[in-house]
Amino acid sequence: MPDNNTPSELAHTHAVFNQAKALTGHNLYAGDAALRDAVQHNGGHWGEDDLQRYGEVCGRREWIERGYDANEFKPTFDSHDRIGNRVDLVRYHPSYHQLMQLALSEGLHSSPWTNPKPGAHVVRAAKYYLHSQVEAGHGCPITMTFASVPSIRLNPQLAEEWLPKITDRAYDPSNRPHTEKSTVTIGMGMTEKQGGSDVRANTTSATPTGDDTYELVGHKWFTSAPMCDAFLVLAQAPGGLSCFLVPRWRPDGSKNPIQVQRLKNKAGNVSNASSEIELRGALGWLVGEEGRGVNAIIEMVAVTRFDCMIGSSGGQRQAVVQAIYNASQRSAFGKILIEQPLMQNVLADLQLEVEGSVAMTMRMAQAFDHLDDKHQQLLMRLGTAVGKYWICKRTPHHAYEAMECLGGNGVIENFITARLYRDAPINAIWEGSGNIQALDVLRAIAKTPEVLLAWYSELEKSTGADLRYDRAVKVLKDQLAELDQVEYRARHLVDQMALAMQAHLLMQSGNSAVAEAFIASRLGSSGAHNTGTLPTGLDIKTLIERGNPLSM
């Protein structure tokens, strides 16, 4: 007699097969040919062992899981404590703090400042690129802390007190005055609701108190990481728009009246708390000179834009990692996906985008390492704006195409491609959106024509190597020389500047397969390049191998 409690054989609907297991335990540096080449080519060879070590750390299952947890359990905000005292406290999941601690312990916020030498920015950029692939949101306070150093140096007295704490490699998230801490993090507050990127329209006021401090009253529409220990803030002083360091606690131990109104409910970057704040008589110290606030904070913004390039390049890389790995594990219509010609075209094209992004980012890191050289200084002035515009703007579509390689799984939140897609627009919008970057390029050229000559000088190192490249550079020069409706054409001009520079850098790197594919697909067309439309005759196999995270 059958046991009625035992399911029949018909109840077993299926076995799980033809699905890719989660990718963990791989070395993010060892499996990244584009990054390894760029590090060597730009003077970071001495960091090879450390990068190999950290690439293994970033591939560990426990860190990948912490990245998921930090996004699943969003920051929460308490305006008051349980008995009614104003606390303005943001609470994070423990995984967020663990990721912050890892980043700071690795010196991602400080190493080029504390140990400056040739290649320091290259190695730090490479480590940040690896780290951002684990989780991008907590990178915001890491970047702001790193980028605050050049601005704070404008006030030697503040620098003496704050820089040792800013560059310290410990992590202290405790809610207490900076005077009681040995390590701090720094945020920034620039934009207001009525002006956005037009910071000259800011209405926040800064009134001198007579003791070298100012009292700030006003609001900020976007202040990320509100648990930082201090913020660089723009406000209108008697002498005009000025920059101030505003601590979260006053030196006497009382709470500085920086009141969080609410947290932003963002589409992406959700592990990072972004807030609206009001300054209700907050104490601040002047950074730089009165009336030169933009000049002071632009020191910080230039570095945050550079980190946007790194973060978006890292996002592109992780998207390719997932796309190639998944395609190597799944079959359709009787053949493994990675062996199917059209999928090969898409995967190779996705990797080609990473090749260009990494080459350009690391070249700017090399320039950052040599700012005592006028040419490098001029190159970086344009390069951070062009690179931030192009790389960050290419990333959302790149993330989508990689997501599509996973099919329906790609849009599910417990596959990282969904998070990569949600995070992708952030760097393109923050620190100056596309139009701001394109107009900044025109502004830099008009104000300092030498920046364009430096750009051309760099490009000319590859002239004569490929007729298609030579034609593209000539067209670029002709278009930039034509001033009619130049603002209207700004995006197109910056597109061409970026593509020419990436092509040049890839030719200089010495991998002919990569350079040929980039030039054939990016410089030969007059319109937008659609992913997966590479021309025939290219070395697709080499491109996919360079992108394969398990190919070492």
C-alpha cells in the first residue's frame, strides 16, 4: 500500500542545471589584463605585489556578501533621540562600517598624500578601482576625505590640526567631537535647491563672528555621508562666495547646528546616505580667501571628478566580469554562450570599453603623480573633465548591456548586475553632470589655451601609426578651431577628444589587437557606437580572454 505522505515521482519538477554559480574566490587584479597593463605602463610597477594581494581580498566571498548587505539594509535616520534631544543621527548596517574600515586601512583616502612618490596615485587608483567593484556607495565618503586634502591645505592652521586625522588609517564612526578622535572623515556641501551646479546662486550666508570663525545660516540640497566629521561648504561671506570647513561638533563639545532634514530616496548608491541639511548658525572656518570659494573647493572637486573616473571604470569592469563569467557557464541552443559569434561580439565590445576607460583613467593618475611638470598639469586639467564626462556617461548603457548578457537573472537584485545598473548614473550626474563637464572643457580652453596644445601634444605621439587615427585627430582639430555654435556642439567635441585620447593610449600600450579593435569600431563611424556591432576581422578571442576574470 503506497505511503500517502511520500510525494510521487511526478512531484519532482526539475533539477537545477545550466545556471552559473556565484563568482567568488577569484583575484580581481590577476584576472584584469587591462588594469595590469595600465599599472605597469604608468609607473605603478612597484605596487604589483600589493595589488595582487588586494585583488585576492576583493574577490573573497565575505566582502562580496558585505557589499550586498550594505545595499539591502539602507541607512536610516533619527532626527531625535527617544526623549526628544536633537541628534541628527544616521545609522548604517555593520557591513557598511566594515567596508569603510577596509578602505581606510588600505589608505584609499590618503596614501598618495602620506607617501608621495612616482606612481603613488596610479597604485592608489588601481586599488580604489578594485575596491569599488565590491561596493560603490561607501566610496563617496572615502573620495571626499581623499579629495579634501588639497583644499584644506589652503588654510595652514586648519591643515596642521586636521590633516593628521584625515590621513590616519583607522576608522572611527562614533558620534562624538573631532577633538576626541584620532581619525576623521570629510564631506562636502556645495549645491542648493535653487541653483544646483550654479553655485554662484547659493544663498547660504556666512557672517564673521570676530574670532576667526563664521556663523553659517542656510541649506544644502545634497550633502552625502552626513555622518562625516566635517564638511567643506560654500556660503556667501561679506567678500563673496567663500569656502568653509564646518565641523559636525563644535570644539567645546557641543553639537554644531547642522540639522538633517531627510535622507534622499535614491535609485542607486543606496548604501551611501545622502541628505538635505539646514545650517542654523553653524560654526565654520574659512578655507582660502573670502570671495574665492569656488577656487578653494575646486581643488577638491578636481580630485572627486578623477575618482568618478576610477569608480565608473571599476563598475564597467565588474559588469564585464559578470557577463563573461555567466556566458562561460551557460548554454543555449546547443552551444555555450561564450562560443556563439554574436555573444562574442557583445562581450568583446564590452571589454573594449573597459580597455579605453582604464587606459585613460590611469594616464590621468600618472599626470596626477607629476603635477610639478607643466605638461602633466595641463593634461590633467582637461583630462579629468573629458574623462569624467565620457567614462561616466558611457557606464549606464554599458551596465545595461552586461545585464542583458545574463538574461532575466541580470535584473534580479541578488545578482550584482542589477546594482551596477542602478549605481551607474551616479558618477555621471554628481560632481558636475555631462553638460557641466563639456562646458568646463570649453571654459578651460578659452581661459588657458595651453591646455588644448598639451592635449594635441599628447595625441601627436601616435600620429603616423594609423591613418584612421590621423584622420580623426585632424577632424578633431578642425572642429575645435571652428567657434560657430561651439557650446551647442560641446558634447560632440568632448566625445571626439575622449575617443582620440583613448585610441592614442591604447596604441601606446603596445597591444595591437586592442588598439586595432578600438580604432576600427570607435573612430570609423560618425554616429554613436552600438554595443555588439564590432566589424569583422578583429581579434575577438584576445579581447574576451583579457576580460575573462578566470584567465590569468
